[in-house]
Amino acid sequence: MRGNLKTMNLNKRVKKNLNELNTKKKTRLIESEIIKSRFTIIAETVDLNSNKHLKKFFFQLFKESRDLVDMGLSVDIINEDLITVLKGVMGDQESSVIEKLKEKLINYLDIKLQIDGFEKDVLTIAIEEMDDEDFPKIFSDKRFLSRKISDVFVNEFKEKYLEGLTDTTKEIVMNQIDNNTFKRELEDKYTTALESLLDTIESNMDSKLRGIRDKVFS
């Protein structure tokens, strides 16, 4: 009798686990279809050689990724599907489209953030050395690029500005920047700058739409 009860309980647990697994698979497929369709609409019309197209394109990627995250969709699926769409719609699976987008994004952020010199070098390295699979995280995680910049900043500062100093002086200088407090402040600076940039672009777009609406109904 006890053996039969154990078997029945085991069968119930197995059935329950299978149902949960099937539900997760269905949910993942539905989320993936939603995400791919929305990213495809953005990616299929972009012209990489047009600065006007690129400005709108990067803004749309930032905004769409954040909106999908806010909707509660899986960040992992968002990142996976964005990389698939970028490689599939704008080239092919073996194309160098991500490298092209990195280059365009660097130029775009250089201009928008108005940075130069050392900070420009740091931003360039942070994006160029990023794995292709990590590239979508720039759009879905508002602190991802800021964290990368923070790490590169410390490493590049160490390489470029400490040559010729004594070990004691190097230690004092590095203690000032190679710590969690400094890195967090740097992350906050770039995160705020990027969010302000997106807010400004969105505000400008809203203003243009209002202008069009006012002309139509005037």
C-alpha cells in the first residue's frame, strides 16, 4: 500500500514538473515572438550609412529594450533575440554587423555626450572590446555600459598616467580610484548622462509630434 502511495506521489510530482516545464516553454516562445517582431520592425528599415537613420535607430533600441524590460519580459530573451534580429535582418549570422554598430554607436555617443580625450578613449575601448553577445545589454540594462566604462577607466588610467611614478605614489593614486566608491560614482555619472540623453531625444520627438498635431488642428 505504502509503495503504491509513493509511486502515485512520484507520478504527480513528475506530471506537475512536466506541466510547469511546458508552461515555461510556451511562455518563452510567446515572449520571443513579441520581442522579435518589435525589434524587427525597428531594424528592417535602418540605413547604416545615414546619420539621421542611426540616431533614430539607437534611440528606438534603447527605448524599446527598456519598455520590454518594464513589461516584465525576460531580459535574457530580450538580449538573445536582439542579437538574432540584428544579425539576421541587417546582414546574416556570420556578418560583421555588430562591429559596424559598435563603431556607429561610439560616434553617436561621442557627439551626444560631448566627450573627448581620455574619456573618449575609455568609451571606445569599453564598446569595442565588448563581446558581441553582450552588446544588446547596452540597451536593456541601463547600468551595463556604465559599469564597463568604470572598469576600463581604472585600467587605462593605470596604464597611461602612472608611468614614472614611484611605487608609493602609484599606490596612493590607485587607492583613490580603484575602489567601489569611485567606480560607483563613475557609473552614476554615465548612467545619468545616458538617461538624460534619452529623455532629451524623447522630449524633442514629443515636441515635433505636438507641432504636427497643432498644425493639423489649427
